[in-house]
Amino acid sequence: MNLCLDIGNSKIRAVAFRNGRVAADEVLPYGRDISEKKVRTFIGKFISRHPTDQAGLVSVSPPLTSLVKKTFRGLPGIPLKVIDYRSFDIKNIRYRSPGKLGADRLISAYAAYHLYGGPALVVDIGTAITWDAVDAQGRFLGGAIAPGPGTMAWSLKKHTATLPLVKLKKPPRPIGRDTEECIRSGLYWGTVGMIKELIGRISRDAELNLRVIFTGGLGSLFAREFRGCRADVLLTLKGIDLLLKEIKNQK
């Protein structure tokens, strides 16, 4: 069984795959109080319930990557693969500085191509929104990055005197009739508009008819506004599982 770990900006997600199917899925939210003990306990309990042959990690947090690596050094017999740009064929990465490219973006694009075919565009909506394109041969072309709607909501609260922090959800109408409705409309429909504009511009720039796959914590919420698009919230984790299988088959 493969243990696939995705460390984002606010949570660690652990998914166990058995023969390509999800066997277990658990999440550890984290903040500034995250510690080695909490990481070790989370992973240790997960593995005790779901015996693991090998593990793969994609992370946007170098400090937490170090904690996870330290945890696995105490788990002999379970190899950990920390995925970065060197895990892929460098000739297939059309990015100016591959070393500065987030492995989460690469693995999601890799998964989209292998699961749904190319050319494809992954729209990952969480703390940030990323757009990442692959062509018909699976080559990573690049993309775009913008703040996610939750980040925009916090920014409004932090940088204004009176605006409240509003929980994101689809508003009943675009014209708000109180402050919270106005903010909710701006966050939701502004995000929809931004996503739509970038999909169009990236498609035209690449001169490709891109298959669009939404992922991330908010991917399913916004995918419903785009006809013909897919939502796959486990896309990144599925990519880790696919890559672990590929590495194992090469041995």
C-alpha cells in the first residue's frame, strides 16, 4: 500500500492507496503550533492503522518536509520519496527555473495528463489559485498564480478598519444588500471571473484546446460554474501514487 502525503499551506493530507484505489484519507490541519510530536503522532497512527510499503511526499513547506523526513527515519522499512522537479524528466519541464517550481504543481499536472489526457489545464484552488498547463505530450508548459478567495477574505479583514471576515460560499445573487453579502459576492464571483479569464488567456497563449481539471480544497465549489470541466480533489495525491508506481516499476 502506498502512503501519499500532501503538505499544503494549512493542512497535511495523508491518503493510502491500494492498487490505485483510496483505502484511507485523513487530514491534519496545522498552524504556528505545529510540532515534530504532532507530525510524528499523525503519521505514526496512520501507518499503524494502514500498513504501508512505501511513501511519497509533496510539500510547499520546507520546515514540515524536514519534520516528515525525520519521522520516517524512525520508521525503518518504509522508504520515503520526497518529490521535486528532479523526479520528472527535465526535458518535459518548460519552465525557466525548474528548481523554483512547486512540486505540487508538477505532480498535479502529471496526474491530470496520465488520468485524463492532454493537453490539460489544472486549476488548483486553495490558499492560492494556480493554473498549470500540459501539452498533448505531457510537457509542463507553465501557468499562473493568484491569491485564493480565503486569502483575499483575510486580506480585506486585515487591511481595513471595519470590514468583517466572511466565510466563503456561493451568494444567492451578485448584488449584495449588506456588507457581508457584498464581500461574499466579490470573493465568489470575482474568483469565478479571474479563473475564467486565465483559462481563456492560457488556452489562447498555448494555442491549445485545454481539458480543464479543478482540484484543491475549493476546486469542487468552483468547478460547477464551468460546464464541461472535471473536479478531482485528490488529483495531487493520485499523482503521487502514480509516480511511486512508476518508480517501483523502473527498479
